Amino acid sequence: MTRTYNIAVVGASSLVGEAILDLLAKRKFPSAKVYALDAETDGEQDIDFGNRSLDINLLAEFDFSLADIVFFAADESTTALYVPKALAAGCTVIDDSATYRFDENVPLVIPEVNATVLANCSAKLIASPGSNTTQLLVALNAIHAAVRITQLNIVTYQAVSGSGRAGVEELAKQTAQLLNARAIEPKVYTAQIAFNLIPQIDELQDNGYTKEEMKLVWEVQKILDSKTVQVNATTVRVPVFFGHSHVVQVETATKITAVQAKQLLQQTPGLIVRDEFPPTPVTDAVESEAIYVGRLREDISRPQGLNLWIVADNVRRGAALNCVQIAETLIRSNAA
């Protein structure tokens, strides 16, 4: 008989929490009981899970000993407070926040890239990287394995859903206000986001890069277990609801042609390569579990360079699906 697991999702009503629940149901995850948890209910009493509804329970009142696997899709303060309690109760914890990503004792995992980390450790806490890192490394992993990537130059165009529901609501509200010739007052972002671009995400660091940009550097190097891969990133917030987009310039230790790279990408599960009509976040990525690649070409300024365009649904593919795949990998290896 197949073993089943009691599952808890912390931050169940967040965008990522909702997507995790939806994927658990659609992928027929072997769950016995599923608990939806939030720090506050805000009057919302239930949430969809497949063809049924789950009551949303207060996180502060939950007994973690009831759960085998706990997904955290909450803010960092909530995560920092409750992850130790879940671990103390014997749960396996999969955390989508940045709280533990840079702890050297916590594996940072993308199953398609470094699943072997899970087989070689006994950790009960696993961190999932940011959406940017997930879509980038899933797309580039085969190229890195073949010819070793030495340098990545990346510009990200990040949807407002990366800021959670508040970001989505701010873009929607500002768009309506401006179309009706009404004044706006930015709250989530430092400037108007509707019909605009904001070339700074998170706080500036001493080196002039933002924290979001440095997260991408640190996460890529940790997952690839190589500080020799140099990463240079610029992150931009754009007026798109869902779907992060990347302009990526890759340099490799050994030359690879665009034709050879395309063959590797086409053989990568979960990756869709588009030639004639480059993918966009709105027309392709939204609600999709695939990562899309287009504009693949050899760099005319660097003999061992490639350029490409990558898009994916940051909430569903970049965050939620990676968390669920971590759990599925743990189950297959009997580590959960």
C-alpha cells in the first residue's frame, strides 16, 4: 500500500500557498489530511483544494505533530517564528521564503538541477530558491552540464505578483485610477508601477546592487556549488501581473553553437523552446507549469557566448511547483 502523508500549508491564502494547494491536488500528491494555515484568517474561512474546500485554521493554534510535511509560503517573520516549532514536532519543512536559503546547513534545492543534495543529507528543512533562480537554472542546467557556464549576465523583468497579493492589487488599482484620470498614491512600491518600470527591487547593498540582485548571485552559486560561476544581475519591476522574464547572456568554458544549445534545451523536461514567436509572460507563461525559452542566438560580441530569453509563471512554476517537486523527490527517496 502506498504511504500517505499529512500535509500542512502555512500561508495557504497567499498566492504561492493557493498554488501549492492547487498543484498538490492536481498532481495527486499522496496526502491523507491537508491543513490550510494562516497567521490571520481575515474573514476567509475556507480555500479550494481540488474539488473540495478546506477550512483555514489559525497558525498559532495548530499542533504541528499532526503533520508530516509542512510547506511554508509565508513572510519571513512568520517563517522564522514557526519553522522551529514544526521541526521540533518532527515535520519535514519545505520553505519558499528567503529565511533559510543562505544557511550553509540548509540545502537549497531545485530538483531538476541538484536533487542529489537531498539523497546525501538528512536535513528536515529544505529551502526553495526564488522564482528567478528556479526558472534560470532549470533552463540553463543542460548547457552548464555540457560546456560549463562561467559567466551569467541577467536582466530580470519581474511581475508584481512577486510582491504577493499586495503587489497585484496595487497594479490593478493604479491602472484603473490612471485610466480614469485620478491621482495615485504608491504604497507597495517606491514609485508608480502602472505603465512604468522600477529598476530597483529591495534595498541597495554596499556594492550598489540590490538585495534582490545579490540573492540571485548567491542562490545560483549555492545551487551549482560553484563560486566560479560569475553572476551579474539587474532586477526590474514591471507592470505585469504574473510571469517573470529574463534577458540572459551566457558565457561558457567551451564554445557551444546555438543549434547545439537548442538541442539540449529541447531535451530538457518542462522546457518549451519557441523560435518563430518568442514566448511572453502573458500569452504563454501564466498558469503554466512549463518554462519557456526564445530568442536563442550566438553572441556576436563574445566567441563563447549565447543570448536567450526565458519566461515562466513566477508563482506557479517558479515557487509553488518547485516546492511540490521537492516533496515528491523526498518521498521517492523515502526521506520525508
